[in-house]
Amino acid sequence: MKRYMHKFMQDPLSWTIIPIITLFFTVFLILPLSFTMYAAFVHNGELNLSAFGTIFNTKKFWDPFPEINDSNFYIQVIAPGDGITTIRIRGLDYGIFLNTIIIGIATTLVSLTLGLTTAFFMARLEFRGKTILSGLLLIPLVIPPFVSGIGYNALLGPSGLLNERFFIPVFGIRLLFQGIVAIVIVQSLHYFTLIYLNIYSSLMNNDPSLEEAAENMGADRLTVARSVTLPLAMPGIASGSILVLILAMEDLGTPIIFANSGDTVAAKTITFYIMQNFFLGENTSEINQITAILGAFLLLFALIGFYAIRKYVSLKQYSMVSKGRSGKFRTVKLGKIGHVLIYVYFTVLLLVSTIPHWGVIIISSTKPQVWPLEFSSENYNKLFDFENGFGQFIYNTIVYSFTATVLIVILATLAGYVANRKKFWGQTLFDTLVTIPIAIPGVVLGIGYFRMFGNSEGFSIGDLFFTLNPIVAPSVLLVISYTIRKFPFTVRAVYAGLQQTDEVLEESAINLGASKSRVLWEIIIPLIIMNIIGGALVSLVYNMSEVSTTLILVSDTSNGTITWKMAQETGKIAELAAMGVFLMVLQVISLLVTNVLLKNRADAISGI
Amino acid sequence: MVELKIEDLHIFYDDFHAVRGINLTVNDGEILTLLGPSGCGKTTILRSIAGFITPRKGRILLGEKDITHVPARLRDSGMIFQNYALWPHMTIEENVTYGLKMRKVPKEERHRKAMAILSQVQLEGQADKTPGQLSGGQQQRVALARALVIEPTILLCDEPLSNLDFQLRVELRTEIRHLTKKLGVTTVYVTHDQSEALAISDTIAVINAGLIEQVGTPLEVFNDPDTLFVANFVGENNQIEGQVTKLEKGLVEVKTEGGDTLTYTNLQDPFMEDTAEEGDRKSAPKLAVGDKVSIVTRYDKIFLDEKATENVLTGTIRNLAYMGTMVQVVLNLNDGSKFTVNVSENLNKVMGMGLGSTVKIHLPESACFLFKDNLRVR
Ligand SMILES: Nc1ncnc2c1ncn2[C@@H]1O[C@H](COP(=O)(O)OP(=O)(O)O)[C@@H](O)[C@H]1O
Ligand SMILES: [Mg+2]
């Protein structure tokens, strides 16, 4: 304590921030997660490990060698008499546990393939229209988790437009992707952009002369790529891939949409199972032990992944040996044929990856079941209707996300500054604390909150601070959860800004007699204000489309958000789609602004 | 064996004419230095030899072979980059053997060659380290080893020493010269540092704004500059502006802006017809009374001399700096312009002169270069 006071007197700003942030993250991140972990091992007050056995003995959860039959297959072709052949591509059901892992890995591999190829093309080929493409490539990123499933179904679902109006009339074929395959497709179309952005910025930040040196030594293009470019881009490749792996396994929005449209295999993922089964009854904050165990595993995967990124990237982050980079990259100038090929690639890529976008736009703005399509604004009119539409939910969403974002801006700026500029014991831990939420599965944090703050027969923190009890009043906890979960995006942006700002600027101000807080306010913040705004916008966008903790914490209409409402009413597809378009427009605007503000620092968007 | 020839080289960056018609020959085994200020086009020329830039016009010949359009990887040049460009994810040995691998040299031989060249650059024990573990000077040696181990037809060096401190620069430039001479490899060396260029080169090409100002041995370039630019870029000089006031057989008289009079009797007969061929660098401009001329003198070729009577300027001492073997005296001339003299004798006496005192500066005829516009009057 005496030592703390001593430090405090020397630097009151930092030594106020450090304890406050640490406390905040301990209470609202570490503790809730511990409650989930606790619930995984302890049942009715006693250590109980039999539930682990249950998971690995039950085919529903763990089925490494599934039987292939009429409802469990890779591809099924049905050709009844009416001339329409139905092709169903589904993938086997390996049980909830393995499904989640398989989905994660498959999505990562597909996203990696697309992302790596795209990044190489964008970074090392020269062709007309590249600038426009770099903007268009952000579009797949701009789709809230729910919405992509809806849009996908609208075009490729059983009665989707592509099937009804194209495949069936033209080929006599109904093409259906279901189960794991459907989820992997929808996720990959979204996540490949994250990998692309990470690898692209890796490729652009290499030293161009390293590739030239290889060429000078006699290496051809392919050898240069294999022996120099790729190894040097490994940090970006690894961090992008692991991030996608984590996000794909934690995704709740995509399974919900497929599950609610009747796809039983797609429903069998960890997150969906937790969401459906954690709640044991009105008067208890106990949670279903199986869900807690599944959550604990999900958390474990995420933590390993996060650790791997940190470890690997810091190992391979070659401290630029050479002094300064020289020149530009030698790009391959494409000829006529090259241009044609590259345009084909990008047209296909963009068409396919925007299927969900087209889907929601079409379904939300046309009359149902009418062909040819006829415009209708009915769904949009309903949007802002307070009584029956989304008015209340839009209002709630805006209040929650803006409040959370304001908190994030204040806390993340301070935390980023301290973590980046101050040397103190536990600094690495502090840094981990404020950046790790990006890897924490929302459902796991959600049930942790529920267990920690919900009602219980015994003692509950929620009883003391009744505003924190999610069953009574979820709003406060929701705002806190948003603040924690989307904190990393802003912190990362602040880091990026600080890295580009020479510490000498601060030192000279301190040398002239300014206090730390003055320096922060008058020197640092003006210098990195663009980064703060950029990061805040990303946080805001993600706040508005937060799914996991929202679905777990909110139980009544008056506190619902847009995403909550969407999950309740998966039947009203067209209205949801209109809502989705509304969210997308907000995201596009925010991301465009962010892109301008952060320039090439795209890694802030992916946040790890 | 090989001689590098550059003919009428023109290079553009979009619309910007960076290299504007250069002709050069680098003889077999010779070290030729491209010397010039930053931005004059040295790197551009070097990169076009390496094959990283395609010239819009002109040819590059290596021996008999026109390599202007040969891809970089097939040119068999070894290049040393300004920032070394060592691959941080490979060990020193992997860095050095990379080029041999591309040339399909068997593994044992690669290892043997790498060890041999590493010992030549005094890095025996470092083969298994990564570049990040080496000091700047060591990295520079690795870059040298990597470029030389493939026994390139031509060695290209782009300011290889500019990131090192002075001592290391001096040490390494000796080493580079020693090694390249020993291997007999034809070398093009780029630098903006005149003393480095003088020390390392067989031939120096002084470049300015994409054009060659002068090609010659270090001695020629230093002692017999063709242009005002070369005189000023190589060596430390005072430049005085003046006007021709008298022109007689065997005599040119110049009045400086400060009002002093300087006379020259060692110039070519100013009335003689210009017999030199056009484009010959020795061709001298003709003078006429009233012409504006620039006079350039080296700091260390002029004297403070109270007894001098001819070719004398007067100046007021503004600063005295003791530099060990000499004293640098900074003065103001009559017209207020700055003038510097390096004195290397009677240092105690010079240091004893008070600031503000007035002295006579003797400019021996042989210490002055006369220029009309940019061209030397001989
Ligand atoms: N990639 C480029 N694009 C446009 N202009 C360039 C490029 N590289 C160099 N230049 C310009 O060409 C001129 C010569 O550059 P460079 O050869 O690098 O000079 P040096 O090596 O002598 O310092 C400079 O004016 C520079 O600004
Ligand atoms: Mg250069």
C-alpha cells in the first residue's frame, strides 16, 4: 500500500487508471468466466465430473463415426417423378462438440484459401480498378451475423430465389446446402475478408527490397513467394486464421437462422445448444451443467488460440532488421489476358460472397411470392413503427450501443495509453486483459453473467445490486457486456496511433513542466484522435450487431435489441431482412469512415 | 572477361525524366562509382542494371550481350542493398547460400562456399545466427558475402555503407575494395559521399539531375573538375562571384563582388579559336570582357599571408576552430560573404588572432578554378 501510494504520487493518472480498469475487467470478465467454469465442475454444491462422461458418451454430443443414412449424408440426389432433381449437400453430423470444431476448421481453411489468394492478387498484381476493388472487398465484412443467414436462405434456401427462378426452371435442379456445409459456406463468405485484410497488411508491410534481393539472387516469382514473401507474411496469416477459427466456433447468429428454418443438423453446434439449454428455471441462477462444460471447452479453445496468436506473432514479428524500407513493391503488370482472368476471379468472388447481401436486399424490398420482382416499401415502413415494428428495439439498440461506445472510448483511450507507454509490473497481464475479450465466446460470458448476477436461493451479487440482475433489469449488464466485449477494437486502434507517435513529443512536454494528464489531453489525444474515432466506430458497429450475450441476458420485450427481436421472430423473414439492411447501411457508413480515418491500419478492424 | 556498357540510357517514372541520357563504360574488373547528391538518379541507374527497372530508351550491354530486357533473376548480378535486405527468417548461412541454391549448386559445395566467403568477411562463427542477432557492420558483411558468393558477373552496391558510423565506413570500404579487387569482379558502386568515392573507386562518374557531369579517375575528378558542380560537390570550396574586367594575351583580370581584383596568367589564350570537338569535356568556353564568372578555391589551397601582394582578398575573422592538424578560419569578405581557409602551419599563431581582426588571404593562381556558367575556363 505504501509502495502504491508512492507510485500514485509520482504518476496519479496511470495509477488511477490501472486499478480501475483492472477492477472493471476482473468483475465483469474474469469473475463471470470463473462462474461458468465453476458451474462446469460443481453441481448442486458438489464436485461432479460425471457430466463430462455424459458428453463424451452421448452421440448427440460426440459421434466421431456417424452412421450414414437418410438424414445423415454428404450428398443426396433425389429424383422423383415430377422432373425436379433435388441435390442436397449436407455433411455428416458428428455431434454437437465435434461439429463445432469441424465447422471452425473448415471455415478457416476455406477462408484462408480465399483470403490468401485475394491478398496476393491485391498486393502483388497491378491491374486497373484495384482501388475500387479494395473498397468492394470490404462489403462481405459488412453483414451482421444474423442477416447473412437470412440473406443466404432468401437466395439459396429451399424456396430461395436462385432455386425457384434459376436452377429449377433452367436445369430442373433444386440445389440445397444444409447442415454443417451451409454454416461453413455462410461463415466463409463473411470471414475470408478478415483473413484477407490481415494478410494484405502483412504483405504491404514487408520490406520490398527483401523480395528484390531474392530475385537478384536468381529466384523466379514462385520461389520468391514461397521462400520470402510467405514466410514473412506468416504473422498475418496465422493471426487472421486463428481469429477466424475462434470466431467461427463462437458464432451463434448463423446456426440460429438455419436451426429456426428447420435444419436440425445446423442446430447442433455448441453455441446454439448453450443458448437453448442453459436456463433451468425462473427462480434460479444455476445453469445447466452440460452447457457450462461445453462453454468451458469453447473458452479453452479460444484462450489457446489467443495465446497462440500472441506467442507466434511476437516470435515471428521480425523486428525490422534493415533500416527503413526502400521503394515500392515490384508488382506484376497484368496484360489483356491477365486482366480478363483477374476480373473473372473477382467477379465470381464478389458475386458469391455477396449472395447474403443480395438476398436481404431483395427479400426486404419486394412483394412476397411475386415474380417478376416488384418493389414494395412495406417492410421498411414497419421498421420504425413503435407499436408493432422494430421502433422500440432500434431505440434500445441505439441507447445500449452508444452508451457502451462512450464508455469504451474513455476507458480504452486511457487503458491503451497506459499499457503502451508505461512500464509497470503486470503490464503484459494488463494488456492481455483489455485485448482478450475479442476471443471470449459471448455465450460463455453471457451464462457467466447469468450465473453470477442472476437470482439464486443463496447469495447472489444480483440481489445486492439489483440493477445488475439480468432477470430484473438486463440493460446495465448489457451495456457493461458490450463495453467489455468490443473494447479490444478501440484499444487496438489507440495502440496503432501511439506506435506512430514518437514518445519524444510527450517527454519534451513533461520536460517543460506539463503533468501526465495534461500531456495526455493536450498532446496525445489530439495526435491520435483519428485512431480513437476509427476504433470507436468499429466498436459501435459491432455493438449494434451483438448477438450472444444479448440473447442470453434479455428475457423480455421491453429491453430487447434489434438482434434480440430478430432471434425471436425468425418467421418474419422479410421484416428481419429490412432490419438487416438498416443495420448494414449503418455498418457500411461506419466502416467507410473508419477506413478513411485509419488508412492502412486495417488490423484494427479485425482487432487482434 | 566482362565489360559493362551503358548507351544513351533514359529512364522515366511516369512523366518524370529521372535519367536523361547516360553513356558509361565500366571496364573488366574495375570499380566505377556513381557519385552525386541524393535524388540525382544513382539508384535508378543501378536498378536498371540489376533489371528492376526497364529503361524507356537506351541499351545495357554486359560483355557482348544486350541485357536491357533480360529478367532480373537471369542477369547474374550480385546486389548489395542500402538496407542490406537480409532475410530475417533465414540464418546467415541460408542467406548466403540462397543464390547458390537457385543455381542448383549441390549441398556440400554450397556449405563449403558459404563457409569460405564468410571467413573472407570475418564472420566464421556466425553462420547459424539470424540477421537480427548481428550488428550493422556484420549485417553489411553478410550482404557482401551473399552477393559475392555466387561469383557474379557484376557487383552492384547501392550506398552499402550509409547506415554505418564513420569508423566502420572507413574500415569496410577498404575491405570491399580489397575483396572485389581480389576476386576481379566488375563493380558499380553508388554513393553520395565524396570521400568514400575517392577512396574506393578506379573511376568516378559524377551525376547531377540525371546527367553525367564528369567521368574520371579520383585524381582527375578532384584536381581537375570539368564543371562548377563537380568542383563544388567534390571537396570543400569557397565560391566567389566576379566579372571579367580585362582580357589580354596571357592575362585575365576578374573583379570580385567584394571589389578585389584577381588576375590569371595560366589560362588558355582566351582569343584562340575553340578547336575542341563538340561534346569534348575539355572544350572550354570563350570569355569576353563583362562576362560573369565563378571562382572556386579549396579551403586548404589558400593562405593567410600578410605579405602577399597579388591575388589578395581581405577578410574579417568570424570564427576559429581548432581541428587537431589544422585550424579552420571562417571569415567575412568585404561584401559580407562567407569565406573559409584551412590553415595547417603556425597553428598557435593563428589561434592567437583575435575575432574581428582583418587579414589578407592569398589565392594562388593554381588554387583557383574558373567557371563560366557551369563550365570550366581552362
Ligand atoms: N518509384 C519512383 N516513382 C517516382 N519517382 C521516383 C521513384 N523512384 C525515384 N524517383 C525519383 O527519381 C529521382 C532519382 O531517384 P533515385 O535514383 O532514387 O536517386 P538517388 O539514388 O540518386 O538518391 C528522384 O527525384 C526521385 O524522387
Ligand atoms: Mg539512392
